[in-house]
Amino acid sequence: MKQSTRSKEEKRSYRSPMRQRQAEETRQRILGTARSLLARQGYAGMTIEAIAEAAEVSPKTVTAVIGSKRELLAELVRPEAFDEPIQQLLTRLRTIEDPRQRVELVVTISRSVYESLMQEFELLRTAGVVAAELAELARHIETRRRGRQSYLITDLHKRNALRTGLTSEEALDVLWSLTSYDMYRLLVVEQRWSTARYETWLSTLLIDQLLQPING
């Protein structure tokens, strides 16, 4: 009896990692399909049924694994879902200490995110027109972005790296507004700046506006 019980436990332990891998593969397939449909057919065409058919799963599986259409879009722009190169940049941001390098890296991360998720941010930019449910999501994403950036500003303040006379709140306003998708879109999409020019310009501007001069 004990041997039978132990055998069942070993089988469950053996199968569990396999089930987890299969579940993650299904999740990634659903997200990849959703991103592809969003690019080809827009938000209206990215239905649960269309995702399920293209991903070769049932609609119930899509909603069970991810949730609603709004939750699908939210998952696509979640920082934890960013591509590996961006994840590496985020990890590096937490380890370097030089204020200028950190500001430059924030700009690099912003540019990389906007490049890889342009269609999602374009949708969120007109969220209120496309679907009322997305307007709330767009506000949530901006609130989250500002909250994450506040950690950097707080640390720069503690290190006395912020420009003299600049409060932490003012510094956060500057960083948050200038690294917005709207700024990226105006310069890179509308004015046809190269991403390298955008990144260099914005890094120089933010360092000048936020940080103490080197000889300060």
C-alpha cells in the first residue's frame, strides 16, 4: 500500500514539470497569436474565438489561461512579458550606480519597448475611441510606468544626484513625460528621426534637466 502511494506521488512529481511546460507553451502560443491578430486585424478582429482557432485551443482555454480581450492586451504590455533583451536591460538598470548611465539606460529601455510594442501602444493611444474598456487600461499602464520611474528618482535624490533646486516630484514629471510613447511617436514616427538620434537626444536632454553637472 505504501509503495503504491509512493509510486503515485513520484508520478505526480514527474508529470508536474511537464504539465507546467505545456501550460506555459499554451500561454505563449495564445499571446503570440493575439499579437499577430492585433497587428493584422486590429482590436476588433482580435476576438477570443479567432485567437482560439488560430492557436488551436478552445475559447474556454483562452479565457482560462489569460482572460478577456482587455486582459490579453494588458498581458502583452506587462513588463514581465517583455522580450529577453529588454529583461536584461531592466536587470542591468537595477545593478549600475552611475546616475548618467542609469538615465541613459532608462531611455534605451523606453526606446526598445516602444519599438517592439508599437502596435499595442498605438492602440492604447486611441483607447477611448476604440473601446471604453481600454481607456482604463491605458491609464493603468501610465500609472505603473510613473510608479516604476519613481524608484529611480527617489534613489537619485538620496544620492544627491538631482539638479540643485529640482524636487523629486518635478524630476519625476520630467522623466515620465519625456519618456512617454507620445514623445517617441512625435519624433520617430511623425518626424522620421532614427531611433539612434532619438535616444541620443533624449539621453542628453534628461541628463541636463535632471542631474547635477559633472563639475557641480
